[in-house]
Amino acid sequence: MKASYDWLEMYVKPCLSARELAERFTSVGLAVDAVTPYGSDFIFDFDLTTNRPDALCHFGLAREAAALTGAQLSFPEIRLVERAEPGGIATRIEVDAPHLCHRYAARLIQGVKVGPSPEWLARRLAAVGQRSINNIVDATNFVLLELGHPLHAFDFERLAERRIIVRCARPGETIVTLDGATRELSPDLLMICDAERPVAVAGVMGGAESEISAATTRVLLESAWFAPAAVRRAARKLGLQTEASRRFERGADFENVRRALDRCAQIIIQVAGGEAAGGPLDVVATPRAPVVIRLRHARIAELTGLDVPPSRASEILTRLGFELVTEDEGESEWLAPSFRVDVTIEEDLVEEVARHVGYDAIPVTLPGWDGAGEYLPGDERRRALRQTLLTLGFHEAISFSWCSADLLTAVGAPSGISIANALDQNESELRASLTPGLLTALARNFRFGAEDARLFEIGKVFRLADGRVEEVERLALALAGRALPDDWRGQPSAESFHTLKGVIESLCDVARCRSVVMTTPADDAAATGFLPGQVGVIQLANRPIGRLGRVSRALAERFDFKVPVYVAEIELDALLTGERGFAAYRPLPRYPRVERDISALFDAALPFADIQKVILDLNIPELEQVRLRDVFAGAQIPPGRRAITLNLWYRAADRTLTDDEVADRHRQVVETLCARLEATLR
């Protein structure tokens, strides 16, 4: 929000320069981002938190400045000469939605002449970035920026039956708003209507059919209190964010309704002529309950560590507009002003005292504790996995928890859970997979010139189980580009399926999860989103816990990937809580190993993992390792078969193996492969 230093001085003389006042504002939580000269004036650029709607106006800021400096706060006297109408005011107000509109007040001003605003009014608005429209509209904008309460002016002659009805929209109703757009209304939207149709979206924007024009001579001026949730709902649903909705959404001042109405009527008569026709109509549909808060003086020291005398605390609260109700030894009761909608409990009063005493006066001490904390189950391994990935050159990504339905389908994830009030209709489902977010991050890196990238994300995905939303923690990986920098000959080393598989094996080693295996998918559904022939399923205890592989050509085209991209996604809980092996010490071998190769034809669909398992299940003590050396398939190989070369290491812990011993163990392996897997030696 922008505020004028000269405008503030209408209500308080802080005896501080603009920059000094900006520093004092910031010190009490009303952050000033910049102070900009504007002729002989200075403009403050405030970055206010959403809980301080009272500071979204010049008088609210002046109130804070008076509390800061001890200066006197004042407001111009409001004087209105009201001419009595025969039979009373010529309009009627009906509030049919008292739960959404707690108060509605209006004044009729007749004999006005619509035209340009006087120089002082246009200058005030221009200083804070507001465009002058005409003297009537400018008066309502001036009071909004002065008192923080939105108002609206109707052309009284254009209201059917000269009535105002505050009600929810009816099915099929529409309104043409001041921006010229025709908007369809739903029954959950609060509207200001005449006897026939809606004439304004309550708290958001007026309608074009009742707007002020050059022909207007009688103005019906509106001032009301609308429920924040009702205004927020209408603003979001209609896509209208206005200065009025911004304030009503945060909570308007119930007691400011009449004051703002009379102040605006005074200015309209001053700049456009005319007179107030009779007294105001003020319908209080739902009275405001007073908020009385108990403050124990000892609580200030308990929460902040500040030693504040009771008299000083009372002085601060009084200057901020709080009213002392009762006072006993050690505690007091305070009536919260209606403009401080954020103050409802004792801790809020303590904060008000603390911020005006000064946050920098709070002593720096360590918080007390009864004992040292401990990691939650799985935290130690989770930290180890994250550190391992960082060591392997990965960067952590954090993506949104929502996604588009078609992208979830494209990566082979189940349907997500629809979000009723999605921020973006194109991303209206809770994510059922981390992969879409990781691919989006990868594409963004490439658009900004990255040549290679390794990303990972640890986060929750959502799924329905027995009608309830269930959260599951997952780990996703994505890599593309070069695996290593080019060597001295300029030869690149590209990322591959095997690189990704090696990363997953490293993570399993760190988690000491020994029973994880990677196999080919059993059905096409498990391979959705991946390139055929370069996809695998990660299993733990014969249960699928994830997938890995190269993204399909369709996905690559969708994200405009120019290089192969490999992704994996794993249920993290399976790694963190699954059966855990133990690291066993083994001394460096004292005796040499003996290597033997086996080259044989196997079924083309048989994965290496199955071959390795068959060999290791023989439990040969001297068999140290089984490695894949080569895979070959071509015209020389019979259809449905492929040639695989295995490399086996034999070693004894207490002696050097003889040729006969090695030959015996090796023959046992070969015979088993031929018998159980129908292998044919080459």
C-alpha cells in the first residue's frame, strides 16, 4: 500500500522526518519498503501483513504514528446539514442475508453536479497512484484511503422502485460490472440489488447499469459491513480483485460504517454541491459482540522476557485505541476496538505491548527444555539418503502439491483427488505422483540454458483409500544430459538407464535395504510414460514399490526435451521402514581371486537379476561376485534368445584356490544354469 506523508500530517504531527517515521513504522511491524520523494511530499510504500486491515488507510497509520511518538491524534469534524424529506427518506433497505451482511447504511444526496474533482482531491489521489474519475467517485476513493472503509455511490434514479435489497444471487442472474464484463452469478454470491436486478457485487464492484454519470443529480451512498468469507468467495469466483475486496476480505471496521458514510457525504457535498436528503438509513442486521480480553501483567514477561511497568503497558494500549474495562492487582481487562479485528486473545495484547516497547529490547536467551530430542523413526536414513544424493551431484527440488489430470495420466499415475477451490483450473488435482513436478522443474532448467541436470524430490502424494485421503511419502529422481564432464578427447559421457539404476542401488546400500530388486514390468500399465525396453519395476519382498526408466517420446515432446531424460519414483516408506540389513566388517582379502566367464544363450525376456539370483542361491562359499560383462542380440542369435556373458569371481578366505577347486565350483554353476534356465553354452 502507498501512503502520503503530507496526508498523514492531516491527522497527526509526528515531529519526525519521512525517513525517520518509516524506520519507526518498520520497527513495530508495519514494514516500509521504500520512501520516494513526490514533489514536496514523500510516498511510503508499505508491505503490510494480512492481519492488519486497520493499517490499510491513512488514519490507521496516523493512529500508529501517534502511539509511536506520543503526538496528538485528530480527525476533521464532520458536519452535515440534513434537509428533512416529506414522509422521510425516499428509499428503503432490506437485508435478506443477515449472516453475510451484518450492517448496511445509506444516505441520499440530491442536487449534485457531476464533474471533474477539485485540484486538492485529484492531487491527493494521484500521490498514491489513484486516477481521478469524477468528483463523486473520487470522494468515495478518498474516504477509502482515509478511513479504510470501502463505499459505493449509486445513481438513485436508476434503481428500480428506489429500493436496496441485500440478498444472494438467484439462479440464472447476471450483472454487467463497472469493467464492462457480463458475469454469471451463482446462489452463493452476495449481491446488492434493487427491486428487479443485481446492481453491485457486495464488497467487490458495482454494476454498470447504476453507475454515476454526467446526468446524475441524486446519489445513494452505500456503506456496509460484509462477511470477509462472502467477499473473498465472490472475488475469487468472478476473478475480481479490487481495493474494496482487499479490505473487506481482511475484515472491515463494524463501527466505521456510519463514520465513513457521513465523511464521504460531507466531501461529496463539498466538491459536487447538493444536500443530504433526510437522515441516514442504518440497518444493523447482526449486532457486533464486544471483545473483552484479560491481560495478566506477568504474562508479558513470560512470553517476551521484557520487564514492562504496568503503567507503560496501559499507556501503549490506550494510545492504540484499547479501552480499560477493569483493573485489579496484577491483571486488567481491555475492550478491543472494532478496527482491530486481529486482537482477540491475551497473547495479542502482549504482542501489542512488545512491538511498541521494541522487539530489539527482548533479551536473547536459549529456550528451556526438559531433555534432548531424538529423530523420528526413519529420519536418520532419510537424512542419509538426502546427503547421498547431494554427494552424487543431485539438487533438491520442491514442487507444488497439485497437478493437471492429463499430466498424471501421461506419466502413468492414478487419477488424483479433485480440488474444489483450485487456484488454477488447469491444475485442479492433488498430485498422485512426484514425477510431473520434477519433469516441469527439469524443463525449466533446460529453458534457462542448463545442459545437464540431476534433480530429486522427497514429498507427499495423495490417494483415496476407503473414502479417505491418504498421504504417502515418495522419493523421485530425474537426470538428463552428461553424466560426467567431457574427457580430454572431448568424448561425452551421457546419462543412461544404467546410471539411474546405479543411483538407486547406491540409495539401497545407504538405507541397508538388501532385498530390493529391479525387474522388467509385468504389464503395459506399469510401463506407461516410459520408452519401451527402457523401463523397470523396483520391488521389495516381491511387492512393487516404484518404477524407473526413460520418459516416453510423447512426454519428451510435451516438455520439449532435446536429450534423453530418465526418471524414477519410489515409495520412501518402504526404504525407511523395510527389513534392514546390517553392515558387517570384512577384512581385505589376503589371497588372490580367480575369474571365470560364462557365455551362454538365454531367453530374451530373462532379466539378469534372475540369472544372478539362481547362481547366488547355490550358496557356494568361494563365489564372491557375479557380474554382467556383455549382452548381444543379432542375426547370428536364434529368435527369442540373446547371448549373455557373465563374469564370476572365486576366492577363499584361508587359502589360494586350486584349478580343480575352481573348475568344480564353476561346473556346478554352469550345470545349474543349463538345467534351471535352459541356457545353451556358446
